[in-house]
Amino acid sequence: MPIIVNLDVMLAKRKMQSKELAERVGITLANLSILKTGKAKAVRFSTLESICKELNCQPGDILEFRMEDHT
């Protein structure tokens, strides 16, 4: 999938654990884990907004687009 989730990077930069972020954002740790591993099919803008507020970052700090190599 060409969308890369860099949530682990932002959590490390902010010295925050997944459990703490999940509690602050109001989502389950399981759902946060699905997002972190890139297995999520979608993310609500409201969830993304809450994550960005808690991590003091922009959506582009968390989500990245990479072209797939079809050779």
C-alpha cells in the first residue's frame, strides 16, 4: 500500500506510549495498533485531528505517500 503510517516515529519523538495516546484520543489500543501497523483501511478525520492535537503535529507528519514500484 502506498500510504505509510509514521505514527511510531511521532510517538517516539514525543516520548509517548501508544496506550497513553489511545486514552487521550478516545480510541481502543487495538484500533490504534491497527492504524500504527498500516493495516487500517481508513481513518476518520476526527480521529486524525485528535491524534495531531495530542502529538502537536500535522497530518503529513503521520501519513506519507510513496509510489509503488511496478517493475
